Amino acid sequence: MKSGAIVVLHLVNPNEKYWGLLESLAEAGITLRGISLTSFEDWVSAVVHQDEGMALGLTTIFFPMARVERMFLDEPVGQIESLAQSFERRAGMSLGDYLDSGQGRAN
């Protein structure tokens, strides 16, 4: 997987799942510009409704490799759309366009 890919990370200690744009993949760990999957729906809803008061945003975070259990490309599976496709359908813009617009920063 290369920088710029949209991925889902499964982490351990504690168990968490993150989704976002892969910034870098190195021996020491993974840098991701993203959000916890537990907040994904609330974040998409805030983007769609342009909720300025919503404190959710994408953050750039480093995860040491010792925490990474696995990483998946965010891709559609059969008729099931990817999270990125769901975001694009609901928000009317791609994740790349959203990030390029400067809206993707956490407050």
C-alpha cells in the first residue's frame, strides 16, 4: 500500500479501528490522516449538513507498528460500497476534494 491510499486500520492495545488517508508507511509505524470508525457516521453527517459547530475533523496521527494488527484498502466488495464511496455519495465530493478544500482539519 502506498501513500495516498484510503485504508482501514485495525489496532490493538487498545482495540480500535481507524479510517483515512495513508500518509506514510514505515518500519516504525503508520501515519494516517483520518478518524476513528466509531465517529465516522457522525463526521459524515456533520460534513453533509455543514455543521460548523461540530468538533469532529480528520486528524493526522501516528500509530506505532506494534499497535497495528492489520490494514485494509478501503475498497468496495461486490454491491457493498467502500467508506470513501459512501462519503462521496453523501457529501457530494471525494475525500481528496474535501481535504484539498481545507475543510478536513480538526477544530
